[in-house]
Amino acid sequence: MTGRLAHIFRHPIKAHGREELASVVLSAGAALPWDRYWAVAHAVSKFDSAAPAWVSCGNFQRGARTASLMAIEARFDPVSGVISLTHPELPPLTFRPETEGARLIDWIAPISPQDQFRPVALVRAPDAAMTDTPFASVSIKSLASNAALSAHMGVDLSIHRWRGNLWLDGVPAWAEFDWIGRRLRIGGAVLEVRERVGRCKATTVNPATGRVDADTLAALRQVVGAQDFGVFAVVIDPGPIARDDRVELLP
């Protein structure tokens, strides 16, 4: 099986914006560079700033609980350390997350919970990306699977609902579920597929508006028998990848 790498996305602040990349260099055993590098802890988070380490997504503000977050778009400049965020209901924000996290908390306050899940701090763990897995993962999605689910629902589903890293074209719909335990060569890197991605309510949100408008979870149960879309992989052999690179399922 061969295909093509159609899109590369990273999400510098977990659940707070996405940006498309033309190319990136993957490192063995690491997440996509700068992906989920920061996260927003809420008032009852168990994230320990004195001993920062990976903790599960429930400890952070996320789209499953705060639908409006899904409409954020991001641009991050690793050289200057500046992130620019936009949202249809908020003025643009440009800030340095390493020193100005409080500005982000103030910016998202109008679209965030005000109860125990209110956002309180922008945090990071130096040696761990806040991926949805306890291991450093890269998520892989299929354009054909998104098209198949869209056709089933009669809705044109934006790929941004799924917050994926790598989007593949030219592979059969749902074929990715058969790749568990196998390896993919993408450009100059090799990744091993580890597990399916279980989906949450965030995928029911239209990323253009931040409003719930499609029952993707019920549709997934009908089509694939589980609330799964996409797969998690780990980088085995490091190397550069770029849009339009060849994707090959290895023997």
C-alpha cells in the first residue's frame, strides 16, 4: 500500500489552536516538534508545576468541555518564541508563552468555564509533550476515512475536527485500523502504528464556529463500531517529512 502525505499540523498549545506546516523533521521517540508543547491547566488539575510531567487530558482545558476552543487558530515562531492566536469571537492575541502565559488565560476567559474547570495557568513539562497518550505519539488520519464518514452523515466534515498531525491521501477508507503493530515509511522517517485514537465530544464541534453541530460519535459507532478515528504512532527512524511525500506500508 502506498499513499501521499497531504497535510502536516501541529498544535503548540493543547486544544488551543492548530497550524499547518509544509515540512518538519521527526525525531525518534518524540512527538511532532512543538506539538502539544504547552497546555492550559484548570483549577482542579493534578498537574504539578513543581514536578512537571505528562498527565492525562482531563487535567487540561480541552474542546470536549469547552467547545469554543475548537475555533482557535495558531501561528508559532520557534525562533522568536511568539505565538499568535485568532478566534472568531475574540481579538487577535500575540504573546510569548514562556513568560506571558497569564495573557493567554485572560484572553480565553470569555469563552471558558467559570467553575472548577476555569483555566488558571499555561504549563509545560520539559521532557514530555501533552499528547493524548502517555507515550510521545504522532497521530495519523486518513482523508478517505473523513470523506467516508462525511458521506455517511451527509455533512462535509472539516478535518480540523480531528486535530490530527499527519493526514494521508490515496489510502482506502478505514485501512489505518489494520496497521496496528506495523510500520509506515513517510518521507525520510519511519513510524510504528500503536493504537486507535478514541474520540471525544470535541469532534462534534464545527471548528469554524466553535459550535456543536454534528454527532460524529454516533456516526463512528454506526460505521466502525467504536468511537475511533485515526491511529497513534511512534517515530522509530528519524528524518524529514514534507507535504506530498510518499507514504508506504512496510512489510
